[in-house]
Amino acid sequence: MVARIIERVERAAMAPSQGHSVHEYPEAPLKEVHESPYRIIYRFSAAEFWVVTIVHFKAPLERKRLTSR
């Protein structure tokens, strides 16, 4: 499972704009892709790509998981 998630993150980093907006927080500058049963939430700029969190589909996506630590 870990290898599949890493591969999905690498693919998302190659084309980050192809992910879709996070429906719970459409105002946030975030995108997500799926690697069932997980959601990979990320943000990106022209120079960088950050994985913000990885959460199971059944878990609620709380705003505190989306803030910098």
C-alpha cells in the first residue's frame, strides 16, 4: 500500500493541476487525488509540491489537518 501511495504522489507531482479541489474546503488552495482507500491532499506552486495530508475516505477531513505545523 505504501508503494502505491508513493507512486500516486509522484504522478500527482508531475501534473499537479490535474487533481480536483477538496470539496469540504473549496476556498482552500488545495487539490486531491485518490489511491483507494485514501485521499492524498496536496498544494503546489510553480516550483514546489507539498503533500498536506493523507486521510482514509471514511475519516472526516478536519481543518486542523490542513494547517502547517
